[in-house]
Amino acid sequence: MLSFSSTNVKSLPLKKRLCFLLKLACFVSSVFIFCEFLIYYVVIFQCRWPEVKGGAHTDKKETSASVLKAIILADTHLLGEIQGHWLDKLRREWQMERSFQTAIWLLQPDIVFILGDVFDEGKWSSPQAWADDVRRFQKMFKSPVSTELVVIVGNHDIGFHYEMTTYKVNRFEKVFNFTSGKLISRKGINFVLVNSVAMEGDGCAVCRTSEAKLVALSHQLNCSQQKPNHSNKRCSDVEKLPGSEPILLQHYPLYRKNDAECSGEDSAPPEEKNSPFKEKYDVLSQEASQKLIWWFQPRLILSGHTHSACEVLHVGKIPEISVPSFSWRNRNNPSFIMGSITPTDFSLQKCFLPYESRVFTMYCAAGALLVILVLAHFQLLTPPFYFAQRLISKHKA
């Protein structure tokens, strides 16, 4: 059978073989282009901005203009030169770049927030390695002029508290224009950026500076939210901000015991949900959490760090959303949050990225089909009816 087939292969006209090779190349290219490029458009195209109430006396045009469209993602963990294998870096960075650029092009947000751990080895990086990581980040997460990019610091960017130094903090702040206690007001909406790594409460130099800025900002916000007939002398010289309740953006979540009450397909695995969280490592301490709530009375808290999704209520009324990791290195099903926000209300919707297991399945199915086509073309795969015919002939003989 094999000798007969190889004779047939040799007798095939050159033109026919070239045509077959061209068809195979087109098939392989089509699968590759879909799995590495088009699939991001197919998946993210299905995501829609959530609707938000604009007020009883606001028409549709005014409502649309007053709504801030924000994308929130976390924990990109760009691999560094120490622990990052070149193939792993190439694969993960391509996935994140295509996802981000596709989302920006299709969804056209006003602002994008990245909630820390932008880099995986920022806490160790030499100046040269840091410059290389920053260059790759700026290429991957390049955004148009119409979209503002705001980056929060995480423990992998500057180290845990015991690794954090003024040099690392300043290096991050210089690149991303980030300071703890910084306020961003857009369309009358107040966002407070917090360096949660500096909320250790031990009086270190970075911690003291960070907390002092947060306290000053809290005073400014409280004065801005007071009604005119409730003003006092302490607020007389304070520059007024938009009066809306702030939204806190930070890397560490506020204190919670574990993820036992978290649900959803992108929450922590069942075997990890009951594992207790360590204060100042997995979550903020109870003291630091109470301080932030007391200082700002936020209407929403957005955090990352755990790589899994969770939604909890603090003091019975303040929601906190833990945003899962944006990297396939940490999750099979990465996602980001789409938020439609006004000064008085907000609505959030999750947008999932392509499941890596499904992409892998498509490659395996395409590979199997490719092998079958090659075997069939060179008559190395016996058709079923030929096999049945031979069996019948033998039976008659």
C-alpha cells in the first residue's frame, strides 16, 4: 500500500502539487490570522457600554455627553529579563496588545485606568531593564489623543512595603505621572488615586507623604461637597472641586477575610476561596481600610491584585469591585471592566477576552484537519468504502 502511494505521489504533476501546497498555505494562514488577530474583534465587538441614568430632566444628547466612558483593567504583569522567557513574553504581550488596541478601536473610551502591577519585575529592575519594560508597555498600550491613560502603582512595580524605596516610587511617578493622593476630575466626576503599597501605617517616609496628601485631598473634597449654608472657616481658602462623591482607584483591595463570598466564572477557584487573606500583603489592613472609607466616603472602590473577580460591600453600602488580571499568564479568561459614569451614578459591565483554551482547541482541530487533508491527498488514508470493498472481496473468495 505504501509503495503504491509513493509511486502515485511521484506521478503527480508538479502544477497539481504546487496548487495543493498553496491551498494548505492559505488554510494555515487563515487559521493563524483568525486566532491571532480577528478573534479579538469578534469577541470584543459583542461587548456593549452599560446604560446609566442621566437624570429626570436630561435629554438623550445631554445624557450621552455627560457620561464618562471608562475602561478599567489590572495586573498586566509585563515579564522582565529575570524570570521572563522570550517566547512567553512574545505570546503574552501580543495577546494583551491586540486585546487593548482592539478594545480602544471598537469601544472608543474616554479614559482607561490600569490598577497596578503593570510590570512583573519592577521591584527588581535595573535602570536599563526598566527602560526596556517601559518602552514595551508604551508600544502595547498606546492610545489615541482622545483617550486618556491613567496608571496606578502596584507592589510589583515598586516592591512590597519592605522593598519599596523612594527611588523606585519616583521612577514610577516620573514615567506615569502618578502620585498617591492625586485627584482626577473628568466631566464632574472625582477619581482619587491611591498608592496602596504606602498604606502600611508604620510612619515610613513614603507612607507619611502619601497619607498627608490623602488627608489634604479628603479635606478639599469634604469642603467641596458642603452646601453653601453649611460652609465654615476651615473651608474658606480651599479650592473647590466638583461636588460628586469620589471613586477610589488602588491596587490592593480593602480588607476582607477571603474570597468566600465572591462568585462568577472569573472569581477565585473553589479551593482558594476560603484561604484567609493576609493583611498588608493580600489586602490592606483593617486600619488602613477604615481610614480610606472615613476620609473619602467613596461611592465606588476599584482594585486589583488578587487576579480574580470579586464584588463586596463595605459598611453595608460602598461597593468594591476587584478587577481580574488582564494577562493570560494569570487567567484562562481575562477581562476588563467597562464603566459608564456620571457625577451621580455609574453602571459597570464586564467584557471577556478570548478564552485561551478555546484558541488552543481551534489550533488542535485545525492541525488534525491539516494532517487528514495531507494524508488523503497523497492517498495514504484509505477511504472507508475501499476498506469495506476489500473486506467483501475477501469474504467472497
